[in-house]
Amino acid sequence: MTDEAIRQKYNKLHSEIQKHLFRLKQAFEKLGALKELPIAAMDVADLLNKEEGVLLLDQIAYRFSKLQDSLGRLLRAYLTLKGENVEHLPIIDVINLLEKFGFEITPEKWFELREIRNSIAHEYEDEYEKIAWTLNKIHSELPYLERLFNELQL
């Protein structure tokens, strides 16, 4: 892949992540207007009984999943543009390389974010405690994700 093609990929991913972060923050602002954050299990039950609440929770789940997926691809594109050959490296090696370069990311943190993403994908609507925990965890990770995203600017 040419440098120009990689740069275009980087720019597209950068734009996607910016959009996902913006929408996530918007969704949490709306959620905070409806329910006090951190959210409790009984609040999740209430939200899931209202169309607006379901749409809001779905948006948070969708945007976080997309953000986490896009971020993994952005990490690779960033390192490739910096001259590193990471195309065939497992994500753990990509993370270790970024950590070595001084980025605020560790394999443990990456897998924690991945666990949150997987948790979203496998939740059932009657698991209010688990949904509340996941929502609160996503909300608490937003500042970190923004910092990491900003570190990845070219």
C-alpha cells in the first residue's frame, strides 16, 4: 500500500473516530439529562421501558463498539505512516510498540476496552446491573479514549 493510500486510510479512520467520540459524548449528555450518572440498575430498567431510552442505550453500545474497532485500525495506520511495519503483527505487538514509543496505552488497557466492547455485544436486556456497569465504564473511559485519540494526531 502506498504512503498516500495509508494516509487516506488514516484520515478516514481519524474522521470516523472523531464522529464516534462526538456521538458518544452527546449520548451521555442526553443520558445525564434523563438519569443521574453514574447510572444505577433501576435506571437502566426504566430506560429500557421507554423508546427514547432504548435508542439512547443502543447508540452508546453501537458507537463504543465502532470506536473501539476503528481505534485498532487507526493504531496500525498511524504506526505504518511513522515507518513501522505492523501490517501482520498481532494487536498485542502493535500496543507494545506504541507503549514503547511513549503512548498512554498498555496491553492490559487495550484488553479492558475490548472486554467492555464484548460485554456490550453479549448483554441481554434483563441484565440491568451488567448494563449499568458497562455504561458507567464506557463513560469513565471517554476522557482516556479522547487523550489517546489526540496522541495519535499526525
